[in-house]
Amino acid sequence: MFVKNKTKPWEFQEYHFNWPISSKYEVVEIHNPIPLKDRVHWEGVIPPVDTLKVIRPSRGAKEYNWKPFKKEGAFLFTSLARLGEQFSESEVIGFTRHFGLLGIATHWPELEVYFRDCDPLVFVEREAGQAAKLLNLYQAVQKRNLDCLRDRVQVVLRDTTDGPMADVLIDGQGVYVWPAIKPPVTENIILKAVLFYVCKEINRRLEGRLTIGCAEIVQDEKGFKVLPGMKCESLLTAAYVQFRDMVIRGPVLKRCKYCGALFEPSRENQVCCPRLPIRGTDLLEDKPACANRAYAKKSRKNNPKKKLKEKRS
Ligand SMILES: [Zn+2]
């Protein structure tokens, strides 16, 4: 019998993730989230605010297991990045409904004292923003687009006893553990430094946060096959595993024609964000969510014009 090889490079069939997801989420405000005396301790991690918006499962919401990484998981990182490019509360809820909570609070265990199972919205925003930045940097390297990097990459020359040396800064941050560069700083050096930075950022988020093991036994005509599994400490970790795979495989990213977000195409002629699976089915949406939003915007824009024209004629 002919066995169709279903493995596509953009799918994450080799990994099996499980993640609890709730049927409903809500955004709530926490007043005085961090007592005044503790604020210095959390400087740079939690903004010193009197109220903090957090997103959490609604009371009475059902929790079920999410097993995403067959189709759906492939969109997690790019969806997070899209959220970072056009951040809004409704988009956050939409993202969470689809993928679950990022679980960022667990990255700082002590934070749970304050937030327990809630994940602060501000962290979603920060992480989504960072995902967007990294995806943009990665695309610029792939396309060798130095214009795109001009605003974000800075080369600083300094004199040392060994002569002039160059430091590469990205978004004002040094590219750490980077070998000393002697000027002139070529295009290639800049591109390599950016990619190096992207890899370091991925490593920073993965270090100590996942476990690799065996996940599932499947049987086909040839016999049993054991699939590798990966246990992630949070959804954010899963997203970065995905980004890592993307970077290692080196697919060329595209910009969506509707919303302008970066996405990983599964076909050569794909022009917009991937359609997400409809929950609980193997079916995909008719159109990506951003196409529907773009259509709604366009018709709102066009309708008044139409009326105007009708009046004139
Ligand atoms: Zn889109």
C-alpha cells in the first residue's frame, strides 16, 4: 500500500506538546499588585504601577488538554510576533483563546506569590514585542536587507592596546560573547552578528526550560515507531522551540498581504497568514483572521465613499 508521507518541513510532527487550555479567558485589573516596599526588587520586571491588567481563565471555565504541534503549533511563534506588531487587548484574548496562556509568570517562580496562575498582560505585550523584533531581525538577515537593520544595529569603534576594535550593538544591546572585531566592519560581519544575537536570545529563553524524552508510540505497515517528545515548562518555551526550528531550517519568511505580519509560508505561492485550524476539528478556517479584519476595515472605508458618489451622480 502506498503510504503518503505527510511530513512537511513547516509542521512540527516530530514533537508532541500538551498544554492546558481554558474555554474562557478574562482580563482583570489587580490593584496594588506589588506592595510599595517590594517595588525596587521587581524593577525592570514588573512596571511600578498601582493597577495591573492580567489575563486569566474565567471562573468556571473548563480546562482541557491542548495537543497542538501537529498543525496548529507551527503558527505559535509567528502569531505571537503578529500580536507584538499590532498589540491590542482583543488580540490578546484571541491569541489566548487559541493557544492558551504563555505561562510567563513561571519564568520567575517568586512572581507566583503575586500572580499565582495569572499571567500579566504586560508580560504578554513585552514578550510579543520581543518575538516581533526577533522575527524581523531574522527576516532581514535572510533577505540581506541592511536598510531594515540600519535603525537597530549600531557599530561602535573603540581604541584598545591592540588597535581599534568594533562593538556591534543591536537595539542598544551589545552582542555578548562575540569575538573581537577589527574594523572594517563588513556587511557579512553585521549580518552574522545579528544572527548570532537571534540565536543567543533563543538560547536564553530555552535554557533549563524543557525536557526531551519519548512521547508517543505509533504503528504503521512497517511496525512500531517511537516519536520523540518535548516537555515545555511554558507555552512561551514551546514558541521558542518553534522559532529555533525555523532558524535551523532556514525558511524564507514572507509578509502577509492583509496585515503585513511576518509568517512562515507552507507553499511557495502563499501570500497571507496561515489559516488556523478550527478548534476540535481537522479543518482549517476559510480565511485567515486578519483577512476578515482587513475586509471589514475596507468595507467600512468604502461604504461612505459609495454613498457620496451616489449622491453626486
Ligand atoms: Zn495576516
